[in-house]
Amino acid sequence: MTVPQSASEVVDMLICLAHLVEDTAEELGALDASLGDGDLGVTMRKGFTAIETKLSDPELSVVHPGDVLVLAGTTMASVAPSTLGTLLGFGFVKAGKKVADKESLDGAAWSVIWRTIVDSIATQGKAQRGDKTILDALVPGAEAFDSALERGDSVEEAALEAYVAARQGFEDTARMQARQGRAGRYYEHSVGYKDAGARMGALIFQAFSRSEQAS
Amino acid sequence: MKKFMNDPSSFEADMLEGILLAHGDELEALDPDRRALVRRQAPSAGKVGLVTGGGSGHLPLFLGYVGQGMLDGVAVGDVFASPSAMVMLEVTRRVNSGSGVLYLYGNYGGDVLNFDMAAEMATDEGIEVESVVGIDDVASAPKGEESRRRGIAGLFYLYKLAGAKAELGASLAEVKEVAEKAIARTRSMGVALSPCYLPSTGQASFAIGPDEMEVGMGIHGEPGMERLPIEQSHQLVSRLLEPMVQELSLGAGDQVSVLVNGLGATSREELYIVYRDVHRWLANFGIEVLLPYIGEFATSLEMSGMSVSILSLEDELVELLAHPCDTPFWRQCR
């Protein structure tokens, strides 16, 4: 599988992500219920269903891949204004704007996209890696992607490495103590549970790498 | 749970339809879901646009104060949930007359996040946006950590004072200065006696014994400072007033406004008993009440309980507070 380059390939990637979220919604909800209010599966499904509907519209004519990300982000932020929905939505919007002039996305452009999403979520959400949030999947994913490209790996290989790292990042959240959001109230009681936001982060890189393997 | 409603999933939609049917001469919806509401005549030429927003379940907060002399627009969320930044942006665009927009809202994580996002997008579009966040609830964080405090019924003073200043033609910087003054001089504290029930789930927001009260409980049922056996009104009032009066450094000769707010299911009779005790307690220290407000200003569905807010007055604030206003939920004549 190839990493998305054109606008229509980014649409395909996001629809693939919507399907992954649909298949994982119950797991997301169960993970969130251990520490939060359990609505993460519902809100992510709501957001990505709306994104799929919008992007599947035959009338849709988007030339630039960045515009697809902006459209997906504003849709998510509109229909799922939960903390994660808003942070993720605006991460997509800002990333899309950063690559607005590109007609095709190469490895360097994707590197900018992931860094922008990570920075946006960290700044607006006032969180960092280790706080048991989506960043614990997105940061290792983005870093693994960059190091693989630096080593001279192909974009496809780098995307797969990013997914593996993001997935491991999600697994590692079991050892972490929550400091953000509702889960932050549980402090040390949060150790032992994996984070639902980080699961969501791993799904994003799974869709990006077009990884067929079950997760 | 017993509620007057239709399908629980249309609780917000049905409520908003009713609001627009009743107050459509004053309010206009910008979207089919009626989540973006503005004054009909918005934008008013040359006037700073005042925008608020927050979850449903708190009427008259937040949409009830959109009107002449108070706010220009509001973003409406689901019960106890933040509205989206996109709705806030839509309201912002409409109320901007070119003189800038000021966001005034309560300090809750989701609302802060979405208003910050909306401000960033509006700024990108060339709209000048400033924000002042309500943090009047003394019980929600200790002194020294004021920025972590929640905004409750004291938001009324923020809207009223900034609203009057904007109506008088002040600039964005001047309105913001008054809003910040309102924040610095307002303190609130509440007590809950029974929970509210979320329409979507039917679940009580918290459990409490028949003879208990929770001092400092938030307007979404956030845990308060302590749970105690219920006391007589005058005892409870002194428990609430002491920390507020101390933080505001009030003493003999000072003038204040007092707002006694019902949380949804508490009788006006009880609120006036509480007001009596507040008035007497303050008078005992030589503190004069100029403009009292007693009623429902910030509720929590059908929660029973009340909050007391104190605004430490000075000359300009007295004038702004007395300035006329006309909104669906609050009218004040000169």
C-alpha cells in the first residue's frame, strides 16, 4: 500500500480511518469508561461518521490534499466538540493549512502534518508526552516517521514504523499516570489502564500506513 | 427522574425551538440547529460585540442575557457540554461591527478550549478578539489559585457591567478593562441540597442524604468543599460570606451588590430568607447593599440549592450596573 499523496488518496485514508474508528468504537468507549466518562467511543464515531459522509459526497471537489484535512478537521470540531474532538479537529485544520499550497504530499509534507498536529494538541490541550493522552501515541509515531525518513527508508516503510511506534506508545500508557482531563482526577488510580485517546492516536497512524494487520 | 419533555434526545432542540418561538422578536438563529444565537439587530454599528457560550441546563445562563445592554451573541451547547468552536466563530463573525469582539464565559475546560480555538480562527480572519473568563466560585480552588476557579452566578455581573460599558460606546480595550474589574471584584459561593438529573441518562448528578448539604458544589454537580448536616439560613450565610468578604477586603463604609441565585428548584421564599440573612450579616459589619438581585440567574436544571454572589462596588460600577437593559431573561429600567 502507498502513503496518500493526492487529495483523493487523503480522502481514502480518512474514510479508512472512519471505518477503523467504527470497528473500534466499543473498545474506545470501554477504555474511556475506566478513567473518563466513557463517551470517547461515541464522540469519535460521531465525528468520523460525519467526516465520511462529507468526504463521500459526489459533489465534493477538492484539489489540494491540505483542503481535505481542513474540511475533515472543521467537521470533527463542529459535530464532536468534546475535548479530544476539538483538539484533533483543530490539529487537522492547522496541518491542512500548513500544506495548503501542495498538490501532492511527499514524506517531508507528512512530517510537517504530524508535527503540526502534535504541536497543536500539546499547546491547546496543555499536555505533553507522558501525560497519558493521545500524544503518547502521536509523538512516538511522528518521531519514528521522521527517523525512518532520515535513515533513508521509503515513505511507506516510515509510515509502517510510525504505526508500530504509535501502537507501542498506546500500550505504554498502561504504566502512566493521568494528569489531564477527567482522568486527571483519578491520579495514581489511573496506572494500569491504557488510555483511550492514545488508542485513537494509534488508529490514525494505522490508517496512514494502510496497515492491513489487525490491531 | 420526572421531567416535562418529549424525546430525551431532542431536549436541547425542543428547548431552543421554544426559546425562538417566544423570543424570536429579539433573538435570531444563524443555523438550522439554533446553536448560534444573536441579537436581531447585530452587529450594532461601532459597538464592541460581546459573545458568550456554554452548555445548556443553566437558564437564564447563557442565552438568556443576549439583548440590549448585555450580550450580542451566544453559542449554545448540549446539556452541560461545550458548544463547538465553529458555532462560536459563526456568532463572532456576525456580531463583529469592526470594533472587535470580547468573549465572556465561565472557566470550564471544554469552553476554554473551544473559545480559544474560535479566537484563533477569528483572528486569522482579521477580527480582533479578546477574552475574559469568569472565575467567581471561591469554593472551586483556594486563594492564590484563582485562575483554576469556575465561573458561576457571578457571570451575571460580568455580562451586566461589560454589556453596559459596550452599549455606551466604549472601545474593546475599555470594555475588557471593565470586565476584568468585574472579575476582580466578584466572588460567589453555592450550596446544594439535592441533585439534578441529566435528561439523556436520567442519572442523578450526585448522591446526597436527606439532611445533608454540600457547601461549594458547582453548577454541574462538581464536588464542593465539604458535606455537612443542613444548617439554619443565618448560620449557613455566615459560612458563605466570611471567605468572600475577606477576599474582597470589605469593611465598614463599603458598598456592594448582592445576588442570591436559586439553582433551579429552590423557592423564591427561601431565597428571600437567605437575602435577609445576607443583608443583616453585611449591615452588622457596616457594609451597605445598593443593588440586590434575588431570583434565578444561573441554574443547574432542577437542582435545589442556591448561591450568593457579592460585587464590591465603586462609582463607575454602580452606574454600569444601574444602566438599563432588555434581554429575554433580564430587563432593567432606569
